[in-house]
Amino acid sequence: MKQLTLKLVFVVVLLVCLCEFAGAQSATNDDIEWLEAEEFTLYWGEEVNASGYLITAQDFSPSYAFDSDYDYVMLSVLSRNKESWSAILARNNSDIPDHYTFENLINITAVEIVTGNDIPSPYTTINVTIANKSVSGTKVVKKIDTIIAVEEHRADEVYMDERAHIEFRIKNLKGEPLDHVELISPVPEEFIFDPDVDPIWNFSLPSFGQKTVKYSLKALRPGTYNFSDTQVLVSIGGRTYAKNLNDSQIVVHGPFINLTKDVSADTIQAGNALNVNIIAKNEGDRATYVSVSDEIPTGAVLLSGDISESKVLHPSDSLNLTYSVRMDVAGNIIIPPVKAKFVDSKEYEGIVYSRRLLVDVSDSFRSDEYEWLEEDSSSFTDDYTDSIDDSFENIQDESVVSEDDPVEEDYGMFQFAFDLLDSIKAYFGT
């Protein structure tokens, strides 16, 4: 009779609880992404905080000296938004489920229920999982959101000559210090830190403390840029929790002059013409006044065209310059970069340069002339050698001395005295 009464009491309690949380169980959980489960042990009347949800063991089934299929636990759940639910969970009971999902936000599974009368207090072990995303779109409170709160302030639009200021405020929501907090804030490659800083910050936070991180950026060219993958990492008890911030955009306005210079050939013969083509294009989103000026290479002569021009360039407009020069000097000739100055109505101004070029100018005319001279000089040398040989033979013939001819003596520096003496002797006939 006593056992029948207990069964009736149990049925009444079960019906009351089912009426209370009839709407708490979702029809399907297939579309829900769950975070990693956490395990808790609850004794009768105890309460735990699972990622912002307060779970209380309100009551247990009556204790017996033996295990019973009717062992159950009555749980109450209170959300951060002050929503409350209740559930009865059992193990190995076909009439009572062992898990429940509340509003597609939190799932509780009974792992163990102990109600024996030989223990000080009944207790249960439960697994709690928090929804990461649900089809209903209900806001989900993650564990990291119970640890820290992050505010981000970022400029939406800047001009090319302005800095984009970014600020993060990280607050510790717990009554315990956080020793390992890391902020990672990557930026697009079209930006530079101004002043230069490391985009990774490591710090600690005292209980309910706050940290402000500020930095500024300068854009290298106009455009719309996405900022993503910003994270705040918190390490607690050997585990790391990550808070991913929402993507954001910064729009950069201003002119941007893309200046290019090309030549008609990389190799050319001395004395020939080289054509030069210059294009200045405004790839920004604001108009600007552009002055382009170039200089011809050393030793070159301008044949036609202009090497300077000025013009207002609206977005996507271009300025083209074409001219020809005669390359008179041989060698590896450096083609100087072209320069463009610009200024817009906002008085944002700058100077841009094209890249330098190298042209190989070969002196082919002199090379051909040298070959002709070499051939001609070879022929002339042969003729001249023959002529010298003949002349030398004639000289040798004329210089042969006959034995009958008298041999004149040579007195060197006193020759004039002996010549004078010979003249006197001849005068007197001796």
C-alpha cells in the first residue's frame, strides 16, 4: 500500500512539472551547434553557474535501501535574462527522459543520480552544453561572454591624409584576476601602423578590471577594407577561451595616381630612335590636379613629343605622354623615372615616381667601321711591307763599296779641322 502511494505521489509531481516546462523542450535539435560539454555534480539544494545559467538541484526521488528505476532529480534553470525553467530527469526510465533542451539554448543530461539512504545527501552528476547557434536566432551566452566584455570603437571613413583610430576596451566580468589575456588585431596589408606597433597585445586584468588598447593606422591607397579575425583570448586553468569580434569596414577616400613609364625596346643601336610612353591614371575616388614631368636620358636628343603636361584627373581618368628620343651614346643607359605631382581640392598633395628602366645601346656603326679599317689596314700593311722590302734591297745595292774606291777616314768631332787642312794643302799644291 505504501509503495502504491509513493507511485501516485510521483505521478502527480511529474504531471505538475511537465505542465510547467511543456514549452521548454524544442521539437528538434538537429540544427543547433553546441559548445563543448561541462560536467557538474549537484547535491540536494546546491546551485552551479554554467556559462551564465544557474542550475539548482531542487529535489530528488525518495531514498530507498536499494536502487530503483524511479530515481529522479528535479532541476530548475535560471538564465541571465531571468527566464526560468524546470525539468525532471531520470536514468534507465522509459517514462522520464535523461536529458532536456531549453529553448534551444541549453541542454542538460543526467549522467548519474544517487538517492540511497546510506549516504548523507542525494546527488546527481550532469553534463551541460550551451548552444553556439540556433535556428530561432535567439542570442546565446557563451562562456567567454561570462568572463570578459569587449567594446570596439573604429573609424568608419577616413581621408588619405588622416589616421584611422581604433580602440578596444576589455573588461573582466569575474571576481577573480585574469593573468593571461591576449588581443590579436590583424590589419589589411594596405594599412600601416602609425606609429608602428605590434598588433598583438598581452596583459592581465585584475578582478572586474579594465584594459584599453588604442592604435592608429594610415592607408596606403583609397578603397573599402574589411577588418576581420580580431580575437581576445583568455587562458584559465589550462584552457583558452576565444572571443571573436565582428568584422568591420573602413572606407578610405582620396586620389591615387598610378604612374607608369615604358619604352619601345630594351636594346637599340646608337643613332636610332627610342619611343617613350607615360601614363598617369587616377585610381582613387576623388579628383586631383596632376603635373607630369620627365627628363630624357643622358646623351639623348629629343626628336618629337612633349615631356611634361598638367591636367585635372577625375576618378578613372588618365593622362598620356608620348615622345621620341635619339640615342647617341652607347652603353647601358639608365632611363630616369618620370615624376608626377598632385594636389586635390582638400589640399591633400603628394609626389609619385615611376620605376627606372635600363636600355642597352650598342655602337654597331663603329664596330662595322672598325672591321672595315682592320681589313683595309691589313691590305695596306702587306703592300707597305712589300714596298719597304724593295726599297731596302735598292738601298743595300747602292751602299755596296767597291774595293777600288778610296775609303774616307772619319775623325769625328775634329773632322772640320782636317777638312780645313786638306783645303790648304790643295791651295798650295802639296
